[in-house]
Amino acid sequence: QVQLVESRGDLVQAGGSLRLSCAASGSIFSINVMGWYRQAPGKQRELVAGITSGDNTNYADSVKGRFTISRDNARKTVYLQMSRLKPEDTAVYYCAADLVVAGGSIVSYWGQGTQVTVSS
């Protein structure tokens, strides 16, 4: 069974740092784009950061310079290093990935979501 499993989020103070990880498991041939999304209460889910198989990255304007996305292809894991956290970063964070699975199909998967709360 293919799945994405995220690390546990946390409660952090404003200005602090936190690293999230998300590991893919199951019958996976390769991983294309990986990314992190977030959804705050009452708001739509938004893209936070994405990284291609060639390590090209993109970020939401609100996190540029504070968050860094990276991936370890050998471990089938994507990371989100979050620094200088702000209360407005409070949200449920989801990882997502386009995975090449058995038969050569490309399927999009989502993690279960993890809560990040930033206190002021």
C-alpha cells in the first residue's frame, strides 16, 4: 500500500523553528514533484513549497526566505524546514507527491496532515 507519512507537528513560539518530514512507502518506482500545502481554519488549502525531481523549488511569497523545502530521494522523503515562524503560519500542513507506481502510472498522494501551531 502506497502512502505518505508525515512527522508530527508541534506547538512553537513565534520566531522559532520546526522541521517537518514526509516519507513515502510502498511499491514506488520513482517520485516526481513533492510539495507541502497548508490549511488554516476557515481558509482554503494553499501551496507552501514544491520541489521537482530535479530539485527545482518554488515557494509561496509568504514563506520565502523563511522556509526551505528539500528531498532525499534515497529515503523517499521530503522535508520542510520552517524558520522565523509567525502566528499566521498556524495551520494543518499536508505533504503531497506525484508517485510513479506499479504499471508506470503517476498517481497523486496526500499525507494525513499534521498540526503546526505558532504562539505569539
